[in-house]
Amino acid sequence: MKTYYLDQKPSLINKYLLEMRDVNIQNDRLRFRENIVRTGELVAYEISKVLKYKEIETQTPLGIALCRKPADTIVLSTILRAGLPFHQGFLNMFDDAENAFVSAYREYDDDSHTDFHVYTEYIASPCLDDKVLIIADPMLATGKSMEVGYRALLKKGTPKEVHIASVIASTEAIEYLDQCMPDNVTLWVASVDQKLNEHSYIVPGLGDAGDLAFGEKL
Ligand SMILES: O=P(O)(O)OC[C@H]1O[C@H](OP(=O)(O)OP(=O)(O)O)[C@H](O)[C@@H]1O
Ligand SMILES: O=c1cc[nH]c(=O)[nH]1
Ligand SMILES: [Mg+2]
């Protein structure tokens, strides 16, 4: 699985990551969501550089200009709920894309909140046959939500190319996805952290992305 690490080069992604991680800044929910949106926009721009384009002659007021646009239909998909602002960032850039939504949630096996299974309940997706599928989820901790979401989406068709995008991924999640995803999948991560804690949260990470964006859930 080809993987791009986007914080390795200087860009504003680094500043947005700092603000999302900082315990004194991240509790401003409006800023937290906006930083995820903005990171989504920048990751989408990076992905846009590897897509195929077709040439189109377009009429300007003064003549014909040869322009280009993405050749394939793009489907933006996300995993509810933390994925919503990240998805919005992608949609700001790929404004005429089709869209898909999958829910995934952890169900812990006991009160210690260590072992869990990931279930998916809801899916709304267009046909994915021969399209470019981008799956955006800000956090890849164990990688299981992404795997479950990806498998649920594949019931809606066979994309020609798949891009997985995340804000923070653990090394474990990258290794996990590397062994369970096929060759036509490319991973784009803003940043990588080495550790997971006993609850499978990324350390240092940023905490719970869904709660920071939308508030705590029961
Ligand atoms: O790689 P994993 O170990 O599967 O963990 C990552 C998942 O955790 C977060 O969602 P969460 O389960 O917190 O749900 P939420 O979006 O409703 O907060 C995140 O958005 C991923 O979907
Ligand atoms: O670190 C993590 C792991 C799962 N979900 C999150 O929001 N953060
Ligand atoms: Mg959460």
C-alpha cells in the first residue's frame, strides 16, 4: 500500500495539527472542526495531484481555452461521526463529487474498555463501479473501523482506485491496513503516532475526535 506522510514537508497542515492536538486549543469546538475541515481541503488537494485528467475545450468570452478536469467520477465517503468535518473539507475541493456515508462504532466486550468489535449499521452510497473512491476518517487507531467501512462500501460496487485519508494514524493501523487492503489502495496521512493505549486510543494523538467535534456521547 503506497503511503504518503503529509507532515514531513512544511505546510499549514503542521499548524492545523498543532491546534487539533493542543489540549488548551482543541476544546474550542468551532476551531477544532474547522481545523479538520481545512486539513481535509489540503489532503484533498494533494490527492488531486495524482488523479487522471481529461482535456476539455471551453468557450471563454474571447475564444476557446484548452482546460482540464478529473477524468473519473469521484465518490467521497466517510465514517460517521468524527469523519463529517473531514468529509466537508474534501467536498469543498471536489465540489461535484458523489458522496457515501457509513456508520461504524466500537462495542467493547467488557467494562474495562479494552477488547472491542467494530460494527457498521448504516450505509448510503452510490454505485462505486469504476469510480475513484476516497474514504476520509480523521483517526486510524487500530484500523478496524476503516476496514469494516471499506468492506461495507465494496457491497456497492468495485471502484477502480481507492484513496484512504486520515489526520492521525497509528503505526499499528498503517501496518494493519497494509496487510488487509489490495494494491489499488493508497493511504494519505497527515501525521503518524507510534503508540496506542490500553483503550486503543492513539498516543499522543489528540483524544476523541468525535467528542471534540460534536460533544460527548453516552
Ligand atoms: O481505527 P479504529 O480503532 O477503528 O478507531 C478509529 C475510529 O475511531 C473514531 O471514531 P469513533 O469510534 O470514536 O466514533 P465517533 O466518530 O462516533 O466518535 C474515528 O473516527 C475512527 O472511525
Ligand atoms: O485515538 C483515537 C481512537 C479512536 N477514536 C478517536 O477519536 N481517537
Ligand atoms: Mg469517537
